[in-house]
Amino acid sequence: MTLFCGASFGLGRALILLITLSHAAGCLSIKYNSAQEIIQAHPLGFQDAINASHHARRTEESKHFIQALLRRLNQLEARLEAEGQ
């Protein structure tokens, strides 16, 4: 799967890496992973959402929308995590 920066990196590998790094760093605080959980639960829907405008109108708007949405979700989760510490 190709994610936002153009690097090909499987979602499963990314999640395993994230979990491994969290444990290696000794993170015991609450971590929110809504974006990863949603993508993992609906991988085909995620791909469809990213590719929707590309196939319909040959634009990248759906890809940019999903990127912005996930970026904002991650920012809000980071704020919640920071407030919880």
C-alpha cells in the first residue's frame, strides 16, 4: 500500500513498527490510534476513498481530503495524549 508520502510500506508493517517503538520507548501513557484502527478495519474502503476522485475526475482531491482528515485526527489525538500526562 502506498501511503501519503509516496513510500510503499504495508499498513500491517507500519502498525507493528509503531507498537514496537512504543514498547521500546517504555510508553505507558494512553495512545490514541483511531486512524490506524479505522484503516485496518476498512482497508478497501480506505483505498476506495483515496482513489475516488482520481477515477471519477482524474484529480487528487479525495487523496488530499483523506490526508487532511487523518492529519487533523492525529493532531487532536496528540493534544488529548498531552493533556492526559
